Amino acid sequence: MMTSAMWSSASVSAPPLSVRRPTLLLARRSFRSCSLARPPQLPALSSSRLRVRCTSAASDINSDSSSVPIDVVADVKTEKIVVLGGSGFVGSAICKAAVSKGIEVVSLSRSGRPTATDAWVDQVTWVTGDVFYVNWDEVLPGATAVVSTLGGFGNEEQMKKINGEANILAVGAAKEYGVPKFILISVHDYNLPQFLLTSGYFTGKRSAESEVLSNYPNSGMAFCRETNKKSVVLRPAFIYGKRKVDGYEIPLDLIGEPVEKLLSAVENFTKPLSSIPGSDLLLAPPVSVDDVANAAVAAVSDPDFFGVFTIEQIKEAAAKVRS
């Protein structure tokens, strides 16, 4: 926009003297070549960068020789995820991994904000609530994915409720609010015979899986890319890491990590045993909580990532995120 103003000369006469008012010119300044540009490609996991470039020059100076570029960079979040059970062992690892990739994170859990003082904690929106009573208007609007880590042990009724009913309710809410992706942290079946999978823990997890897959059907890679709607079920075995319970840290990695390395080293020898019912109780390799978290982050951002993932597939997905 070009603005200019001029006070024209004026004279006042009174005999015998004549006084002429001096002319006052306001300097004109023009602003030119202001453009708004977005880089041609946005990174899949990090924040978008919005760049504004402006040049300015005075009207009596060649603009080409005095153009001064001004770059303004703003971070714009491209993903927003809601982590159910985000303050728990697996949930907090997912929150941390997502934050490190520039993803906006909202956690919903009964305990709310954890006591940890790590820097990433301040970058998560912590909502205290129960999936059975929460006002979803405070959690789901604008979400691009829901990641559920809900699960636990107890009596039969309790396990069916937390592993099954809670997840089923969350799936329905996510679908109602138009959330395009749902990622469920489930469990490996350990190659157990069917009659041993009737406990509330396994039946709850499997009913939750069925609800996710039926409400978020994966109709092939082309469908998922076109609609951006997909479901992901991760089935890890024993998850290890440093777990905090009532203020105490339990170093599950002291057991899980060496066992994982051992089973990986002898995998070629133990594969023939995998057909034996229940053999995976001893032979299924443990999974690092960081691997589960990174696989969940891959599920959020990668359009080619959908379906049910085994232990090895979880580790492969996590390796791609780390690389």
C-alpha cells in the first residue's frame, strides 16, 4: 500500500511585509513484493514451517538495490493425538515420543498429570478423567488420532470392563467426533489354545480389537491413503522399561532387555518350536516400551501403516522412526 501526503505552499500577505509559509513534504515510503509462501513439502512428523518474505524500499531508491528480506518462521502442528491412559507406563512413553516428533498431544487419564519433571511433560495437555464419564467435547475436537493404552488386571468383571468396555466406548466416541485414526495397544496371544484365552483380560482385548477393526475398516492401502481413515492394532508381548508404581521405579528392563537379546540370538533354533501350543509363553521376545511408543507414533503419521501388527512388525516400525 502506498501512502503519501503533501502540504501545498500557501502565502499570507499583510502590508508592508509579505510572509511565505515554507512547504513541508512528507516522505513517501512504499512496501513492495510481500509474499506468503509455504515450502513445497511438509515433513510428516515435525511441525510445518510457514515463511513470510517482505521487501521494502523508499520511493526514490531503486527497490532492487535496497530490498531487505525478512523471514518469519512459525511452527504449525500437523497432527493432534489423544492418548488414553497417557500418564501410565506405556501411555507416558507414547506422549514423550509424540512430543519429540512435533505432534500435539492430549492425555486423558484418571491420575492426570504425572509427577515427572521432564521437559516434555510441559508440552502435553493433561486432562484428568475417566472414559466412562468424560466430556469428550473437552478432549476429541480437532484430534487426528486416538491412541488407547487402556488395560489392566483384576477379577473377571474388572478385566472385561477396562480391557474391553472402556476401549469399545472410546472407539464409538472417536468415530462420532470424526477422528480418522484409532490405534489400540493390545496383547500377543502367546500361541495359547483357545480355551485358555477365555479370561477377562484376553476376551476384553479381543473384543476391543473387533470394535476398532469394524468401525475403522482397512480396505487396502489405496483406501487408507485416499480417506486417511485407518485402524492399527499393536500386539506386543511383555513390555519392559523403567516403570513407576506409587513413586517407586521398577527396572523391568533389567529382565526384559537381556531376555529379548537372548531370544533374538537363538531365534533360528527356536522357530520350529513355535507350533507348540503355549510355546510363546517362553519364546515370545519382550518388547521395549520405547519400541511400542515409536510404533504408535509411526501409526499416527504413516499412511502405509495400518492393520494388526505382530511383535516383529512393531520392532521394524519403531526402527524406521528412530532412523
